[in-house]
Amino acid sequence: MDLLGMRTIQERIEAVGKLAERFHERAAANDEAGRFPFENIEELKKAGYTRLTVPKAFGGGEIPLCELVRLQETIATGDGSTALAIGWHMGLMMHVSETQPWEPSLFEEVAKAVMEQGALLNTCATEAQTGSPTRGGKPTTTAVKKDACWVLNGRKTFATMSPVLDFFIITATIEETGEVGSFIVPGNSEGLSVVETWDSIALKATGSHDVVLEHVKIPLAGLAEVQTKKKKPAGYLLHVPACYLGIAEAAKREAAHFAKNYIPNSLNHPIAELPAIRQKFGEMELKLMQSRHFLYSVARMWDEAGEAERSEMGPELGAVKLTITNQAIEIVDLAMRIAGARSLSQKSPLQRYYRDVRAGLHNPPMDDVTMMQLAARV
């Protein structure tokens, strides 16, 4: 399978769909053990998926956002943890390619590593003391210039995909200036360690552990960027609602399979023929339809917009995340009402979908922040 060599979006969606089927087969065991899906990530790398958002100048696919969210949704129908984990790498490559905040030579080094070695990267910005980075807290992780190097010390939480990252993009406060910088730290750096703390009941296989930095030295050129006070909207974050939309779709499929095959002895036909059950399926499909049109239309807006238009799209991006995450929760709830008490069985994937979609409430941007953005626009 060579996703880069495929000519059409539909070909790639079908190919990724086949991978998602295999991910689904492993999802229950990985969830139960809280085990990172190493095999899934490796299969995505071998298929060329992780190269799709690298610029064409380096041999990558440079796919648009609208295609990325469709592919991410497809992966999530197989396993939400895998989709959310790889989505951060995919989105970050897209974001840096579009905004070019790094020194060209630094970005070239990372892009070539992704293309030639299958390198993976993600930003590590969250800390226990600051909460969500979108709330504006300054990192307690520090960066100090010493002997022509940066020396980093601190601890990051929720470092998704940490078991396999080749580059950790660490946010830290520069002691000399008080500015917040983003530093590229190779995964094999001395003094960097991953502490397996991830004990969430949702998305248990994302490997979102703590990352500890103890006198980690990197070259001065490892400072990728210094953050400005005003953050620009980031379209790539739509990979987050795409993940929860895929989980909701998986819940619908599971409920449909159950309803078409369950015949209680009080009936002579499957429960799928009951009006009350069909009403719930109608509600689920309507919510899925609304969510998809909203997600894909805003993603397309982003693809077609210039820099000035994108700078005003924060409310749209936040509204998509808020809408889809909350509707995904409602869709999974409807699916569980159809399956009844069986949906609470450890053997049912519905109980996993129920836990996983709720994690979306805690991914940025938070619902209250989005509402304030929308109110400010009014």
C-alpha cells in the first residue's frame, strides 16, 4: 500500500478504511490493557500515511485539510486512540508547513526525517500547574542558555503518542527574557524520559504519558519559535472533532448490527423494524449528517481562504469542535439505548465508544472559550 502514490482522495479513503478494519480488531485488547497501538502506527507509517501532510517540495503529499479530516474520521471508525494520536503528528506537520514559523533549515531537517525515517512529532505543552495551554498559563518548564546550548528542565503532561515520538516540541519559558519558546527535542536526548502515568478511562491507548526533562541539552538552533501573545487560528485542530465523529459513526454501525440481528422472543422480527428503534437511528443519522457537513464545509473554507480570512476563522473552528464533540456524545448515547444493557458489557465496543467520546470535552478549545469567541463576534 502506497498512499502517496494514489491519485484520488477516494482511493486513499478506501485504503485507509482497510487499515481501520485491522485497527478495530486490536482496539478492545489495547483498550483493556491500556497499551499503546504500536502495530497500528507502524502500519500507517509503512503505508506512507505520516508523509501525507509533508510539503511536496520534500516529496510529501501536501494534502488539504478537507482530505485530512476525512482520513482521520475513517481511522477513528476503527480505533479512536490511534486516530487521535496520529492526528497530532499529521496536523502539526500541516500547520508548520502552512505558517512556516520555524527556521527553514530546522523545518527541512524535521521534514526529511519524516520522509526518510518515518519520524513522528507532537507538541508537549500541557503541565499540571497550568492546565490547558489554551487558558494562557506560562510554562513552568524552563529553558536556559548555557555553554552554547539550551538546557531544559520541567515536566509535561498529556504527551500523546509519547512512546514512539522522535521529536518532542517542548514549550518552555526562556529565563533570560520571560518569553515562551517552542523547542525541538529529539526523542533520544539524554535527560528526557517518558513516565507512564496515563490512567484515563477514555482513549486509553493514546500513550498520553508525562515527559520529564532533566538538564536536557539541545543546540541553540533547536529553538523553533518564540510565541506571540496573539495566537492565530489553527485549522489543523479539526482533526480532533474528526476523531470523535469517526467514533460516533462506529457506534452507529455497532448499534445497526445489533438491531438487525437481535430478535427477542416477544417478536417475530429484528428490533430494527420497530418504529421506536428506527426513530433513534433517524436521529443518529441526522446528527452525523449535520456534523459532517459542518466539519467538511469549514475545512474547505480553510483550504480556500487566504491568510487574512484564516485569521478570522477561530469562531468557526471552535464551533465545529463544540458541535461535533457534543453530538458525538449524543449519538453514542442513542446507540447504547438501542442495544440496552448489553452496551455496558465489557465485550461490547459501545462501552469503549461511550468512554472515548467524552474525552472530546477536554480537548481544546473548551466549550466555554468557543462560546465567548462567538459572543465576541456578535
